[in-house]
Amino acid sequence: MIFYTAPLLSTDGTPVILVQVNPGETFTIRMEDGALQCIQGPAEVPMMSPNGSIPPIHVPPGYISQVTVRNGSGPCVRVAKPLSHNEDVISPLIGEYPFLGNMFTKCDSSMQQPNKQQKNRLNFKQLCFVIKLESVCILGPQVSNVQSRSALVSWTSVSVLGSSGQVPSCGYELQLKDKGRDGKYKVVYSTVCNSVKGPSSDARAFTTHSAPPDTPLPPRLSHRTKSSLTLQWKPPADNGSKITNYVLEWDEGKKNSIFREYYVGHQRHCKVMRLYPAVGYTFRVAALNDIGTSGFSTEVVFYTTGSLPQTSLPPWLVQAGPSWVTLEWMRPNSCSTEEVVTYTLEMQDETKVLNSPLPPHPIIPLCRSYYGFLGEWHSAPSSLLVCKTTPDRPGPPVNPAVNTVTYHSFCVTWGRKIFKYFINLCLCSERQWATLYRGPERKHLCEDRKPATSYSLRLSCVNVGGQSQCSDDLTVCTHIPPPGRCQPPIIVGNVKHKEMTLQWDGPLCGEESENVEFSLEMCAMEEGSEPTEVYCGCKAECTVGNLLPGTTYRFQVRAANSAGYGPYSESVEISTAAGPPGQCRPPAINVMSHTCADVTWEVKSSGIDISEYRLDWGRDLDSLELVYSGTETYFQISNLEASTDYCCRLQAVNQAGAGPYSDLVTCRTPAAAPDVVSGFCLVDHPLNPTESEPFSHSTCLALTWDEPRCNGAEMTSYSISMGDSIITAGNVTCHIIRDLLPDSEYSLQIRAENEMGPGPFSQTLTVRTRPLPPSPPRLECAAVGPQSLKLRWGFSSRSQLTDDTTYVLQMEDRNQRFVVVYRGPSHTFKLQRLSESSRYRFRIQAVSEAGEGPFSETYTICTTKSLPQTLKAPRVVQLKGNACEVTWESIPPMRGDRISYVLQVLGGRGSDYKQVYKGDETSFQLSGLQWNTDYRVRVFACRRCADTLQELWGSFGPSAHFNLRRSDATLAVEADVTRVSMGNTLTDEQFAGLMVFGVASLSVLMAFLLQLLI
């Protein structure tokens, strides 16, 4: 509370006003140099007044003003307001004195404060007070010159001075509120200085004057007759004055834009009488109240109904068709040109009635030959009109039928008789139609046709209305005749003692020679022998076996087709040759290498000339093949396979035939390098996919091949040549080449290796990788903790980064299924609420506009174990002598792991902490300490992992300082928590952080190595 006392007189006669500052209040003044000076109560500050009178005080909202009489000093003015602890004290706004045109404010305790008993007089011209915009009192606006649509709003300007005495730029904001339930407008304004808005003024309410009504909507027609129109209209807004009358004007049907009043009254409807039929009248309406008349509505035209038209003339026929007629009629003369006339056209068939506004020439579709029509205008019907439709052409005839088909003719029949029929014929291969028959009959025999030929037929008919469409095409195929006589069979090559080859010519060329089979019949010349069919097939050649040497046989042949067998050819007699030589001795085999062997043989002389020797060679008896035929007794076999069993046999041949084979001789080639790999190709999907290594067509190639012969030595590996590099694969038949460039071409070769060495390379395989969808980024662990993992991913090159790439991060759950934990464009993600010392498996996928890329390999990341918490500073209690007891807080076991404690002491001449205790107890007694020596003790916890036998050290807690002082009384021990300055050495916190980082790095490295081993 601040008191302004009555004026006093100074020594020079200048009136003085005493400003009394109460206890707990601060009086702030600004000096001439701009510095603020705070005077804290209780104090009285004398100030010189120009005229010695107490100026009028404008009390701000919330203040109270009270004039009291002070003993010996006259009256005094008290300005007070209940204030909270943080509110500012605001002085009154006084207009007569410039120095009172400011306000009082509290000041901080950091400001300079004069002595509480200071009573020095201060010069009035050197004082000014701080201005606040919120303290300005704003009066309500004044509203004048109120009209029906406008009002003049004025307000009093507010003078505001800045801190430097300059007038800031100020503006005013005027707000108008719409009429409420009381029908009044409200207006308020506020002051805005330097973008700072002040408080709003009191709201001033006012009411505008009444006005004429608004322009009403045009009237609408509710009913009409031939001589009357009933109109209605809606009331417009009255604008504050009730509507008393409505004025309805019309043009009396003259269309001259001259309107006359027809009705004046308060009703909103009117019936206009005594009108002419089928005439249009124009109307408009206006509203009246006590203020004036509104404008007229939009003009609207309404018509009365017309009179009954006279009976019209009958319609007449304009044009007729097979299913339609065109009619025409005249408009009644009694109907005006403005009246809309509706016509009703009726047919004699009651199911077909037309009732719509028709044009003068309608086309009416019909379904029968004769119809009667009737024209009506809601008057008496016209006379009946009878018209006739024209005949139509016949429809497509029924498809014809074919019977009695022979080699050169067929018979065609069709349906009922109409007038005349046309038969069109064409070859299916040429599609050129020709008229085969024209006439009224329903049957025709088509002769002189080619055998085994396909023909197409179609039928159409003609009457007075025209020619119909053709029927569907019918395909007819003439029959094939039996084949003719074949030529006698002849011998092909030499006749052997047990078999011979015969050949013959078929029948003469013609259609019947196609798809022909032959039947060869054989019969021995001995008595009682019956003919036997030895061949039946399509070829004109046959080898007959199982014959007897030196025997004569008779052969004849015939041909057959779908029509049956033809006649036999003339018979031919043929005799077989003499018998072959005897069995040879087994040959001798000399293996030279794994690919070459020499075979020699000799034959005992039996008096028979040998024309040639035949040597059969193979892996077994079933795979023997002829490798040599000649007169020599020596042959070298090459291109053999290593470590393979082979066998051979020998046969002698003369003019009579071949003798029996010799005994079978076997041998085995030595082992060698593998053969060339075959079947080397690229596949779309790997044959043995693994979840840990996902497959991508953009960066991977899945190759497969057939296992070659190992040539007697066990296969060890495969080598794949890709450019200048060699890729080694194990003893498998498939391999995936990874880390390739997308959309790139590669040339590959492969070879096999065994204990004998590498084999030759295969043929070059040219392959090409597919273009990306995006490859998965590399996933790595950025930070690992006991209950959290921070993962990050990215590409090795910036060319793979795109703005629209979305990443899908998946984590394996307890059911060994991958679930999505993050989807978005970010490159980092942190997982919370994990379990300590647990393995988690992750994989990532990149998705872009090109599609979903493959999943990355599965990453396994382990969370670390939690470190023990940092202990508080230990407590030290001195015991008897030079001993003391150190105690500290305990930590419960962590997930079954025991907690031990390590106590270290720093003191004496040593500069490093020394460990004096390690165990599970929470106290330890130190003995042998030196008197008057400073000691520091600290404790940290150690977690003993039961599964890995690893010890996890927690960070050092704050140290406790104590000093043993020799005295007669009990020695006092001072313990406080300080930080030990180690100079250039590491602090305890830095050393603990380094320990944690090392343990975490070791855990990540071990997890990575385990992942590589798996």
C-alpha cells in the first residue's frame, strides 16, 4: 500500500508531496540517466509538487481509493488493492502531472536499493515511471447516426509512452457481433501496439432502424381452369416492421408490359376470375409495411386451359413397309398456335396404344398385315383408317441334309416348298462359291465330284419379297475307293542265310493312295505249307528274318485303306544264302591308358574263307556295339572312360553269313580326372534355399549342373570360372553366386575336381542378373543395452538410395515367425522393453516403386546383461585405536546372479586406489591406519554371472573422505562426497564407462563370430 500525503512546504517555499512506502512494498523511480532506483519500504520519499494540490486519481480496476487525515500533515490519499505474492503494484493514471502519468512496479532484489531511512529530496523533473499497456483504462465505444443499414462508431484515443519517451505505433481493432435474441448488435474495440494487443473495451449495444420488406419471390400457380387462375406466394423478410399488405399486379393478357393492380390485401393467395381460355397472363407481387414498399418480384406467365377441340379428319397413309407404316394428320383449326396439343393414336389391337405428343409423320411398327387406326384430341374420334403392309422376304431356310454319298456323287435334300431355291457349292480349300442348282424342287443329286474331297453347301430361297439369307454351311466329303494292285516285291541288297530285305511299289497315284497300309504274305515252297502275313505297315519296305538257310520262299503284297483291301500283287520266289562260319577264340585286351586299349585276336583255319571280323565293345552284355569290321586281327579302341569295366566279343563273317560270337572278355581302365560337367544351367530358384541367406535375382545367380563321372576317384569340389576369378564350391550339384551387380551379364565355366586332379572346363554359359527391386540394406546394431537395441541400416553406395524407399524390419517371435516391428523411410529404429542377455533375430527388406525387394540375411543380436547399480558413498565409523568400520548399502541378486562388492582405499603417500576387500558382505573393518592422514574409500558392485562365470563390474560410487585425528575424546570422522582430481588420469566415471563399452563391444563381437560359425 502506498500513501500520498497532503502537500508540505520546502525551505524555498516549493510544495512537497511525501510518498510513503509501506513495509513489503518497493517504490521504483527512473533517474535522468535512465537507471532504475528501488526504494524498499518502510520509507517516506519527499517529492516536489508544482502547485501543491493532490491530483485526481483514476483508480484502475481492482483498486480502491480512500482519503484520510494524518495527524499534523493534513489529508492523505490511500490507494490499495489486494495483491498476491507475484502481482505487480500499479499506480493510478494522473493526467495533470506528467510524472504521475506512469505506474509503480516491483523490482528484483538484485536492483540497487537505497537505505530504508533515506529521506533525501529528489528533483521532480528527474523522475519517470515505467509504462505497461495492460494498465491503460479503455472506455466503451460511442454509437451514433444509427440508420436501418449503417451506424457510426467512435471511441477515445489512448496516449501511450514507451520506455524511452517515444510514442509507439498503435492501431485499433473493432469487432461487431451479430444480432442476438434481443435483436441488438454489439460492438467492442481494443488497442494494438507493436503487435501487442491490449484489453478489449466494454461492449456497447445498439439497434438499427426498420426498413421496407425484401423483394418477395414470384407467385406460383396452385390451380387453373378455362376462366380462372389461383395464385399463391411466400412472405419475404419484414426487416423489423410487420408486413401489412401485398400488391398483386397483372398485364390483363395484353403482353404490353403495362401492369395494373388486381389485388391489395394481407392474404398470401388470390383467385383471378373472368379470364379467357388458352390465354397467357403475366403476374408480379410486392409487399408493404409501415416503412415502405418492397420491389416487385420477377414476372411470371401462367396460361388458362383451352376449350374442347373439334372432331378432326381421319389420318392418311404416307408410306408402308413389311413391318411398319407412316401416318399423317392435320392440326385442329380451333386450337391456337400457343396451345400444346396431345394426340392419341389407337390401333385396332387393344394391346398396342400410343398416347404421347407425336410428330406429324410418325412411323408405327406393325406385326400383322391389316390394322385400323383412330386419331383423338380429347374430342370425338375420327373415322377409321385401314392400311396394308407390304410382303417381306422369306427367312433363312432350314439347313439342308446330305445322304447317299459315293465316290463321285451325293444327294442333297431340304425343307418345305416356297417358290424357288438356290444351292451354292464350293471346295473347302478354295472358298469360291458357285450356283449348283436353281429351281423349286426339294432334292438334288450332285454328280461328277472328285473322290475324297470336302465340299461346302449352303441354301437360300426366293419369293416376291426378295431373296432370303443363306443357311449355315454344310460340309460334305466324298468317299475314298479301295487301292489298286501293287507291284511285285523285289530284293534290296544281298540275300542272307536267315533274312532278306524286300521292297515294292504301291498302287497308281491317286486320292486312294493316301493313308495306305501294306500287307506282305510269305509261303514256303514245301508241300503243305500255308501262307503267313509277315509284315503289316505303312512303309513299302520290310526285312524278313528267322528264315532257314538255302530255302525258297514265295512272297506277295497288297494295299489297304479305309475302304478296304485291294488285290494281291503277282507272287515272287526268293531263296536264302548258305550258312556262316564257326565260333572265334576270345580276343586279348591290353589296356594302354584310361582312354585307350589294344585288342588282338586269331582264328584257327577251318577251310572257310573269312570275309571280315566284327568286334563288339561295351560296358556290359546289353550295351555291346560294333566298333570294328574288317579283315585285320588288331584294333585300338580310344575315347574310353576311366575306372570303368569293359567287355568285348569277336565274330567272323563269310559270304554265307556271320558265325557265333566268341566268349566274353572283360577289362577295367585306371582312374583319372573327372569328365566335363554337363547340364550347367541357370535356374530361377535355388534348389536348397536357406533362411539365413535370402536369394535375390538381382544380385544372385542360382546354378545347377549334372554330376560328371568321377573316373574312379572320389569327387572333391567344383570350380566355377567367372571372368578372372575362380569360385570354389563343395561336392554339390548346385551353387549360388552372390554379391553380383544387378542387370549385368556374366560368362561362366565349371569343372570338376577329384583326387586325380581337375577335369576340363565346360562350355561357356552366358547369364544375366535381373534388375533391382531394391536390395536389402545392411543391418547393424548401433547401440546395445540390457533392455534395448538400436538398429540402423543403409546402403554402401548413395546410388541405391531413393526418396520413395520404404524399409520393413521384422523380428522373430517366440513361435519362430517373423513379425513386422517397423515400416517406414527411416534408417534407424530402437526397440524397447527387451529381456537382458537374450538373442533376437532380425531381417530387413527394402520396398520401392519397382516392387518388394528380397529379405536380408537373418541377423542375430544379443542384449547385454545389466550392470549393477552405482552405490552411494560408504559410511565410515571410527573404532578403537587406529581402526574404522566401512559400511555400504546392499543390492539384491539380479536374475539369480550373486552380487559381490569391492572396497578400495586411497590414502597416505599412494596416488592410486588399492583394493582391500572383495566379497559378499556389506561392511569391512580397516586397521593399521595412520593418524592425521586423509583417506578416501569407495565401493562398487560386481555381478557374478552363473551361466558364463563372467564378472560384470558396476561403476564406482562417490568416495567418502575421513581423517583419523589423535585426541583424548572420541575421534571425529568427517565424511563427505567429493570428486577426486586425478590430473591427466581417467576419473572413476570415465573408467567405468570405458569398462562398460569394452564389455558391450566384446559381446557384439562374440555374437558376430557365433553368427558366422552358424
